[in-house]
Amino acid sequence: MADVFEIGNLEFAYGTNEVIKGLSVKIAEGKVTTLIGANGCGKSTLFNLITKNLKPKSGEILLRNQNVSGMKLRDFAKQVAIVHQYNTAPEDITVEKLVAYGRTPHHGFGMSANTSEDEEKIQRALEITNTLKHKDKPVSRLSGGQRQRVWIAMAIAQDTKILFLDEPTTYLDIRYQLQILKLVRTLNEEHGMTIIMVLHDINQSLYYSDEIIAMKNGKICSQGEPKKIITSELIQEVYGIDLQISDLHGKPFVLPVQSIS
């Protein structure tokens, strides 16, 4: 399988605080790849570097062999959609109007923003995320899980094959967390999207990912299929805690073996 991103010798620092340190990694096309690691390990910074929200000090990030540093944001957005951890919208904007903003990268100067293709892509995004019934409601009146679906719908309307999700289950109750993660799997398996996401919950990462990239101190500790790389030793190295790896329906599952202070 081809690599959608190839990252080489990446360096980044906030002032004198070096966060990403000579990092090299490849991300495969057609998979759900999840970045994990303790707070401060650099996973969110790596996410923001790959998505052009930050500029590396050195090194390169290639998207299908093209250096993203030389890509215009509009061209990048035609290939990559992003849902950030924190999202805000005007108080009175409706679901359908917000989702329609996903079509922005496809409109050049002077082009109509309401073509038949736009309407088709917006409708499709609303249907996939099960938000069509809310299309005339203000986004502000929806529950947290419903709002997250709307933001994902906007990304789907962008009509890319790559989707980045930064902690998509944060602040949601467990029911909505599982709904969002099942939607992620649907986007990958039924709609052919490559998904790259950051998750804090280890078990969610193990159960809903095809590949995991574990980080510590701005570097890659391990990368591969969850059942092959996730061990008690890796959890100890990455998080500094003693956890037991069990088995649930043929997939690894993390169980605590001692209290954590």
C-alpha cells in the first residue's frame, strides 16, 4: 500500500523548547492511523505540522511526494480535510450552512458557491453523518455529539480522501464517543477515506485503529498494527504506568493491574 505522507528529519521548537526532534515517519494511504502518547509528547504539534498550521524548523513533509511547505492552502485543502479539537461557529448559523463551508476550497474567485455539485456533496455529507434531519437547526442548539458530527460533515463536504481528526471524542459522553469512532470506521471502510487522528484513550486507539504511532519526547517510539506493537512494556515506556494487555474479540485491550496515584 502506498504512503500518503512521508515525513523526514522533522524538527520544531517553541522558542527554545524543542518539541519535535529529528522525527521521520510514513503514514499509509487507506488506513485509520492514530497518534498516541502522554501529554507533551509532541503528537498535537506533529498533527499541526502535517496540517500546515505550524511550519517546521527543518525537515520535510511530503503529501503524495509533494512538499506541503510549497503548497497553497487552497490546493492543500482540496486533498486534506481537518477537524480540530476546538471549533466555533456563529451562534445562529444553521447546520446546512456550516456544512456548505466545506465547499470553499473548490470555488475560485467569481465562481458560484451553490452549484449542483455543491448541493450534491453537502447532501451526501449530511446523510453520511446522520445530520440531515438537523439541517435547518442552529448548530449552537445541538448536543456535543451532534455538533461533532456536523463538523465532520463539513469536512466530508470538502470532498477529500484524507481526513485529520484532533481528539474527536474529547468532552463527549461515552455513547457519543463510540458513535463518532464508528463513523470514523465507516468513512474509512465504506467511503475510502484515509484517517489520521489523535486520541487520548488507549483502548479506543487500539480498537478503532489499523495502525498506531506511539510518541515520546518528540520522537516515534513504535509504529504498527495495534495487536503487534502494543505491549505492557510499550505502555510503560510511553505513559510511565503499569498496565496489562488483555484480549477482547481478537483485539488488544488495556486493563489496570495496580492503582495509579
